[in-house]
Amino acid sequence: MDKRKPTILGVDVSSRGITDLALKKVAKHIGIKNLDGIVMKEEFMVLPYPKKKVIVNLGDNGIGTHWVLIYRKPGVGSDYIYYFDSYGLGMPDAFRSRFDDDYVIESMSTIQSYDSLLCGLYCIYFIKEMDKGRKMREILLDFGNRKEELQSNDSLLIKYFDEYNVSLNPE
């Protein structure tokens, strides 16, 4: 039996799931540009207006629970704010208040099982694909959203990162 701890690019992710450090390493490794931060929601709420992309953990008091993404694209008159949550939940009201004059588009499609710890990698996937010019709806269709498909979505995600030589050492 393999006794290795689960890691991503050498960062231990066994005790708390995917950390900000692991996500930063993955983002850098696959060439994501203009990432404004990978932060807790308290930090996000005091950040200057996000320039492009921010991955936010929805946990409280430094205890991580779930990663989501805010991805901004400039528009004419107002910007487009894409809110991606792999559980398909809407943007928290506190976040929405930061984007009063912008057009918010939410994913609203569940693509991750609640027992999966890969939410941060789904955010990185979404950034990489949006950076290629793909639309949110198109990206969401890469994954199944029926309950029986959610577990296999993690396998699709792991295969995607394997193509970038991101070492995902599962339990």
C-alpha cells in the first residue's frame, strides 16, 4: 500500500485540502498571468478593486473551506465579472456589493462533488480556459453536471493537469 501523502507539485494537501501555496505553484507552473491573488474572503473584501483574477476562499478566520474565482473582463461602460463556483452556488452578497456598476455573470452549474477537495484546481482550470478566449458556458460543458457524473469530473480535471505536467499525487 502506498503511504505517500497527497501532494500537488510537492506541496502536502492531505490535512486541509488544496492550500493557497499549492494553487500559486500550479498557476505559475501552467503559465497563468495577471493573477491578482489567492486570498481568504476577509482579505478579498479589503483588496483594492481586483484588476483581473482573484481566487477567494470562502472560509472564515483563516480556516479554508472552498475556493471560488472572480474573473474580470473589461467591457464598454462597465466590466463583466465572472463568478465561478464549482458547487454552482451564487456570489455572496458581500462580494456582489463590490461590483455595483459591473455586470455579474455566475456559473450556477454544479460540476464538483461535495466530497471532492479539488475546488481550487477547478478555479485554475477555469482561468486557463477563459484566458484562451472560451466562454463560461462552453467551459462548464467540459464537465458533467448530473449527480452521477460529478465524481468522474475530478478524473477529467486530473487528466487536464497531467497534460501540463502538474504532479497530482492522490491518496
